[in-house]
Amino acid sequence: MALEDYPRPSVTVDVVIFTLQDDDLRVLLIKRKHPPFAGMWAIPGGFIDMHESPEEAALRELREETGVEDVYLEQLYTFGEPGRDPRGWVITIAYFALVPAHTVRPRAGDDAAAARWWSMYALPPLAFDHADILAYALQRLRYKLEYTAVGFELLPEVFTLSELQAAYEVILGEKLDKRNFRRKILSAEVIEETGQYRMGEGRPAKLYRFRPDAVAEVKARRLFP
Amino acid sequence: MALEDYPRPSVTVDVVIFTLQDDDLRVLLIKRKHPPFAGMWAIPGGFIDMHESPEEAALRELREETGVEDVYLEQLYTFGEPGRDPRGWVITIAYFALVPAHTVRPRAGDDAAAARWWSMYALPPLAFDHADILAYALQRLRYKLEYTAVGFELLPEVFTLSELQAAYEVILGEKLDKRNFRRKILSAEVIEETGQYRMGEGRPAKLYRFRPDAVAEVKARRLFP
DNA sequence: ACAAAAGTGTTGAGAGTACACCCATGC
DNA sequence: GCATGGGTGTACTCTCAACACTTTTGT
């Protein structure tokens, strides 16, 4: 039996693009130009091209919507409930990306009437099952933040410890203790001082950078030995 | 632009089915009857049907290959490298399932010349990119084992602590300390005594069962607070 | 001098790890 | 009575969480 004897779905990639902006966790959404859900907000995405891998397709979408090339990108989950797209049988491979805010200026692609950042904590109504996808992406981001060093992907190259802590707080949605935070992050040896300082309203703050040679993952606590 | 204007891939599900047998971690493979890779071993799978979700397709495959219905099933990853299937453009959504050995008798489905368990530590050459998929599934299984209670999905309803420890050892590929193992698992309060004993060659062993109300997940140690 | 943000240590509790011997049964 | 696997406790180290004051700068 040949491939053509089986019905084939359309397959898209959707890319949840996170950033930090104004002490808020934001996600890039596009306003749909065409039906279905014309005028509604949606996660940017598009059809996979033959001859490209799903990851390449996700990188292409990311480039089209943000212009950025070299960012953290990870496959999230594949959604394929029948009926999730009123046009027909459409399966989507969802990705999530982390971009530092200052590197990006959202651009509306061909199919979008607009593109802008939305706070993850104040989202508009969303097309398709995109609210589910975002909820899952947030859960996964929080989870990864706890046991890997992905947080740095959202920050500029240099940052202060207070800025880093604020980033963690806004993503996790909880306050953290300053002394414990500093002790733990410094003992993890994933950042180093740059020797520079950031001048501000109070005492100048040491600037740090991520150590690219750092081990990004810590062993999880085992439920069983 | 309509859905039909875009090229569509074939989409399959592949289900990595793990079990424990003879103190070994095993995976169910089928021997392919048809080209490509006729006569080679492969992960069981098949095309998704229109009107079913990927998860339903995975459950259907699982039923066809093993007859079991009610088992642990989790989406693993979606593989879509161009060229991974010589017949053309085929994307596969990989799942992994955990089944207790005694509940299953492998059956060769229509497209298979044979089906049998293989040790994860002594695999035959595999069709397509299935070696990659298995390697990733093993990594994920080990990872989940460390911070959730999925291990019980591989054991019969009642078991001794020694059997449980042996299961963990064969999956993780390392020896564990008996006293620490027992202390930790009992303090996690995920199992309870049945009151029965298993008679064997030495002192009879207490039988335990999994507590279905138990919390299956433990907080991971945070890299950062 | 005062406002604003940066920076800094200690203590008590719980978890992880390493380690060796006695117990209950079948033969 | 002995072989076989089941079952048990302690001491040390490390990590976690809670908690408040001093330092450095700009105005």
C-alpha cells in the first residue's frame, strides 16, 4: 500500500515566542487577516514546506515574525485533535522560543494584519486551540526554568543580579528571597562578573554575563533513589 | 488560500512500548513485512486516521500490537526530518507506553511478519530513524523515573520492595542502596502494604501495592531559587 | 542627610549518602 | 544448621528556607 492511499493532514508549526519586557512576561501574537478567526489573535505559525524539517519551519516562522535567527527554540508538543481547525484536518507541531526583548521588533507577516507583544497574564481571546498551547508553553517554561539555565536566553548579554531575579519572579509568578537567590545562582557557577557596573538611582550594581561553558542542567531531586 | 494548496505530508504515530521482563528492560518491535526496510525490525506504528486524534491513533496501535487498553501513554516527540522515510514525506509523532509484562502477549499486526520483545540493551538494527527514537525514549523514561512514580506502570499490581528496586536498577542502569531505597520510597508514601507475603527461597517478602491516590510527582531541585 | 537600590551571614531543619548486620523461612 | 533473600539504623554532609541590616551612590 502506497503513501497516497492514506489520507493526509495539513501540518503546520506554531511558535510561541516569549520575551521579557517592562518587567512582564510577554508573548508575540499576530492578528489574523483571513478566515477562519479573521481579526482574532493567534500564535504565529504556518505550513511546513516539503523538504524542510519541522524545526527549520519553526526557525523560518521565527525569522519572518521577529527577524531573529539565533535563539533558543524547543519543540513543545504536537496538537492534532480532530476539529481543532474548522477548515479541516490540521495537525500542528508547537514550538517555543525565548528571545531577548531588545533584539526584536515584531513584524506582521503576509497573513497577519498586525503583530504585537501581549502579557502572558492578560491575554486576548485566541483563535483555534491556541489558549491551550500557550498555557502548556507557560507551564513548560516555568518547569525548565527551575532545573536549567534557559532564563538567560531572555536577558540581554549583561545584566545585574536584581534584573535576573526580577526575570525569575515574573516568569514563576512568585517573589524570591534576595539573599538565597544570590547565593544559589553564584554557587551554581553559571554566571561571571564582567567587571563593569550599572549606574542607577541607588548604589551601582555589578554587571554579570552568562558563562557559555556552564553546565545548564542540574540533576533533579529523585523521588526514588 | 485553501488547505489543499499546500503540500501535505503523511503522518504516522509510532509507539515505543516498554516493559520489564526477566530483570531486563524490553521494548516491543515488529519485523517489517513490506519495503522499505522489509525484514528489518521497527517500532510499531501506523498512519493516523482522519477523525481520530494522534493519541487515539497511538492507543489503537497499542491495542493492535499488544491487546492492552489501559496503560500509561505519553507523547514523546515529533520526528520530521526530510528523508527519514525513503517513500516520501512522512512525519511521525512518537509516543511511549509502559505496560506490565504479564498483561501482554505480542501479536504481529497485518503489516508485520513477527513481533517480539527486545532488550533495550541489545537491540537489532532498526528501520528508519527508529534507533534515534528509542534512544530518546530511554532517556525520557529514565528522566521521568527520577521525579515521578511512573515506574509502577511497569510492575504487576502487587510487588515486593526487592522487585521494585530491581526494576529501578535495570531501567536506570545502576545499583541502588537497599536501605536508602526502602527508606525513601516508604517516606514518599506512594505505596502501601497489602498484608500479604510472597514466599520464596528465603524469608517471605511483604507485598505492596501502589496507592492510586498518591502524588506522583516531586518538585525538582531548582537550579535557581 | 536622605532616598534608593545593592549587597551581605547565620541558623535550624530536612534530605542525601555511605555503610554492615540480624531475621525468617525452606530444605 | 545452613543457604537464601528480606529487613533494619546511625552518623555525617549538604541543601533549603527564613530572616534584617549595612553599603554605596545621586540628589
